Amino acid sequence: MKILILAESASNPRSFPVNEIVHLEDTYPYQLRGEYKDAIFWQLSFGNITTEELCSQAIAYLIHWNPDIIIVHSGLNDCRPEPLTQFHKDLLNFLSFGLINRFSIIKNFIYHPKVIKKRQISRVSKEKFRKTLKRFQLNFSSSKIYWLEIGANNDYELERPGFHQKAKIFNEQIYEVYKDDMILTNDEIKKANGFNIDNLHWRLSAHKVVSDILVSRIATDFNIRG
């Protein structure tokens, strides 16, 4: 069995804060490796990447590999509210000779929740996000694709006002394309107190929850156990 995992930063290990460290071997992709020791895994995971950027890598290089199972954990970076468009971020960075990110007072002003609440810009439109979902499905039509729900802790709304409404809209796009192969995880992660102090990245308990959900689903769909 061949398993491809495409993921954003919450799927990665976490080195801080010290009391919430998640080691590589404790992340859900590695827990799945432990469950399916005879499977061949390939994983690509990046922080702050859009779904189109992530999926395009797999489309460009892995179609011929024909994975049996694909697990995608992406969409948060597409939908979360931003104060500026990517063009304006790049322009501001260019005009400041790259110094803008070195002055926290300026960055904190730009990313102040009041500014974000007023601007409500997403990096990707819901239409473009849906187009990426369909394109990926078409290119990997012979694979079983599981797409994880977009989510964060309730208090993430304080940092990014409007996030939960945008996540709801983008999750609706995932469900419309992938139906029951959209894997709901957010409520179970909250029950396990799985979001760390930034209300976004995952504690060990979240990785365990997601691993258990995926193992159960794979067992049902493929009639196999880890």
C-alpha cells in the first residue's frame, strides 16, 4: 500500500513552547507509519503554504506513483483573514528592503486584530480553492483521498477575527467536492485539549486523535488494520 500525505504546519513537529514540544515521531503521519509498517509513505508538509502550492507539487511529480491513499491537511492558510494581499506584502517588504519583519512594532500594527477585522482578506478566494480541490481530485482519480477539516481553537478568533466564518465557507467547499471523505477532526481535537498555546498548532493529544480517526476510517474503507 502506498500512502501520500500532504500537509500544512499543524502536521509538523513543534519545538516550542518547551512544555508543548511535539517530537517528529509523535506526529500523526509518523503514528500512521507505525500502524502500517508494510506501507510505503511519502510526505510533503510545509508551514504557511497555500493548497494550490502544496497540491501542485504532488501533481507535478507523483501522479505516476499512483498512491492508494492520499491524506491532505490544507486550507487554513488559504482562508484565514489577512490585513494585506500577498502583492501588498511583497511590495511592502521590497520597499522596506526586507526590514519590515524586523520591526515588531510595525508588524504588530499591520497584524492588529482590528486591522484584520476591517480588511478580511483571504490569500485565496473560495472559487480558486474549489478549483484546486477539483483539479487535485481529477489528477488522482484512482486514489482514495481523505481531506482533513480546516480548524483552529475558539480563541484563534481573537487573533484573526472572522476566521471561523471563513473556515466554515472553505470547509463547505471541501465537503461539496469530497463528500464523506472529508474527515472531521476539529471538535475531537478540542475535546482532547489538543490545540497548543497559539490556538492553531497541535499538541501530542491532537496528533493521537487524528491518527486514531484515520486508522479507523482506513480500516473501514479498505478492510485492513494497522
